[in-house]
Amino acid sequence: MGQTMIVPSARAVSMIVGFEVGDAQAYIPHPIWPGGASGLTIGVGYDLGYASAAQIANDWHVLSEPVIHRLQIYAGIFGHAAAGLLPQARDIEVPYNAALGVFEGTDVPRTSKVTSDIFANCNQISADSFGALVSLVFNRGPSMIDTQPNANRLEMRQIRDAMASAKFQEVPGFIRSMKRIWHNAGLPGLLARRDAEAQLFEEGLPENR
């Protein structure tokens, strides 16, 4: 959309890391399966299932070649098929410093670009508000299209329309509204994340700064 590229605030980046892995002490250096439609996930929320083998090799060049080759096995595999492969991947180790380096140097810039591509007027909001959207896209992806009958991408479209109309004050409400999707899913972390994103976006609005 030709927007001037902005970056999420340090506060937003720290929030994403906190929701994805906690901190260095809580970090799990082995692949996990977060559930649902996720693939095997490493580092700071890096989902192997939604990456290509070539992308994995490029993003994780800091790891040894044998480890990269093993990670590439899980490219394009997600959902319960990925869950079934978790036992054979448990011995793969991704150090925290490597994970943080890939997140900050690759994932954040990539997701920031995707975010500014799908939401107009990102250059008119603060780095905190933009960071809230980056967190949302990093967690949920950029799709606006429903593949299930329960319209679980509705709020993504509402945010898109609010951003396009520069009605920024409406965005936090739409982020909070998403919690309906996971209310009975036993995923309190997602509910807390949506609340935190909505609050960060709100605090970044001019009237609250």
C-alpha cells in the first residue's frame, strides 16, 4: 500500500516474546505443538508448518546444517499431523539466543511488513498501537477469509475497515471481541493476549499519551 515503514515499539516486542515463550528461564528449547491448526513450533513462536523448507534454511542459518535439515522435515505439516510427529522431534534443540535473534532480526520485520500491507494507515498510529497489530498478525496470521462457518476472521475484517477509515479508536474493541472464538477452548493465554493487545493499542492512541 506504499506506506512509510514503521516498527513496533520495544514494549510491543517484549509483550510478544512474553506471550510466546515467557523469558529465558521459561523458554523451551525443543519443538512444541501448540495445538489447533499449528505446526511444530520452535524459537519465539516460529511455526514450521507455515514455512517452506527454503524459508526455514534461510531464517535459521545460525543453526548447524544437520539441525536445519531436520527442521525442514516439518515444513508444511500442521494440525494433528504435526502433533503426531512431535515425539521424533523432541531432541532438536534451538538455543534461546538463536531464537531471539531470528525473532528480532527476521520475524519482527517480516510481520511488520505484512501488518502494514493488510492494514492501511499504520504510519498514522504510534509504535505501541502498531505493535499491538503486529502481535495480532504474528499470532493469528493475515488472512481475512473465513474457512469455517463461525466467521472467526470477522474481527480481522472489521479492524481492516476501521484502519482504512482512520477510525483507530474502534480497533481495541474489535481485538477484544475476538475472545469469543476461544472462550470455551481452554486457552486463557489467548484471551489474555487479546486483552493486552487491545490495551496497548489504546494506550498508544493520541488521547491516551
